Amino acid sequence: TRTSHCQTRTRHCQTRTSHCRTRTSHSPPFHRLSSRQNETPGKDVEFVVEATGMNLSYTWHHQTSRHASKKKVGGNSETLHIQNLQPDDEGYYTCTISNPTGGNVETEPAQLTLRTTSWRKWIFPGLIVSAVILVIAVLIAKRPNTMSQLQGCTVIGSDMKAIRVIENDISDWRLLGEELGITSTELNRVDKDQHRELSKLRETIRVWQRRVSKDEFCWERLIDALKLMKEISLAKSISNEYGIQRLE
């Protein structure tokens, strides 16, 4: 009877031992990883897994897509640090948690996505706009300057200070205005608003500059007006001074 009792106790202990081994080989419980959506490129992020157990080990993996091969990342830690986020860091991250008895479990994939920055969003439209501007510039450059060819405008007289070289040599500002194509109404307004002859001459040139196109406001047009006024010597002097070649 005593021997039978001991055998019963032995079987009972063996059952308990087997039960304990079964329990210790269970996978460690953990909290699910949280996905990181619309993260800013260049910043640092981290994934953290919380597991219960002693002497646990952690193995992190990264997949660029659900069906891509896994790549081991990070170290043996419950936290995965990712510094200076780049587009290559996007994808899915998992962590395999193991205990000393051989139990292991893999977390559900946590997705990491990056926010589309403003320059990446507009770079393609920007390239299109730049290409259109370039094409327009090329077409304008190839277009012949018909007005300049017809009038022989080789030097644009847009510098008012240079135009004023004639101020001390022109006696009849109204006649100059008429030869430049300024209407009588505009010349009468100049005569009414200005009191000094020199001021009237300067205002006449300003009116000429405002009312004509850039191609017409040129030295050649002014020289032609001086010739019509019989100011031949002054016209030749300006031509020689500025090296203007008239296209007859």
C-alpha cells in the first residue's frame, strides 16, 4: 500500500512538472503597436512594444510593403528608434518577442507613412510652368524685331538724362513736340502747366515717352524730328556722340 501511494505521488508530481513546463513555454503577452501616420520627414520617431515577462528578447523587422521581404532593423530593445525620417523608412514594422523557454510571438504590423511636403507636392507643376516659360522665352527671342528694323532703332533712348543733352540747343519746344507726333491738345496742356521754357521742353519729352511704345522712344526718332526742324548740326552731333547708324 505504501509503495502504491508513493507511485501515485510520483505520477502527481510528474503531472505538475509537465503542467509548469507547458505554462512557461507560453508566448509573452504584449500590447499592440500603434501605427504612425503622416509623420514629418527629417524628424525622429519610435515604436514601443510593452510585453510582460522576464529576460525577454526583441527582434524588429521592416517591410516596404505587405508582400516585401523582411529586413532586420534596430537592436534587442522594446523600443525601436528611427532618426531623420526618409522616404525609405516608410512601410510596415513588426517586433518578435521571445522568452528563455522558447516561446515567441510577433506583433501585428504597424504602418509608418510620411507627410508629403509642400515642395514635393508642387515640384511637378513647377517644372511644367518653368518649361512653358522657357518655350515662350525662346519664341520671343526668335521673333524678329520688326519695329526696330523698320525704324532703325539701334539705341533705345530710355535714359531721360541722356535725352536732355538737347535741352540747351532746342529753342522751339512746341515744334519739337509736333515733329515727335504730340497732339496740339497735349502741347497746350504743357504750355499751361509749365512756366519756364526749359520745363516745357522737358515735359514735352516726358509726354513723348509716355505716349509711344518702347521701340518708338529711341534716338533715331529724335534725330528724325531734329532734321525736320532743320536742326541738322544738332542731329549730326547726337549721331556722332552716341554712334547711331540710321537704317535708310
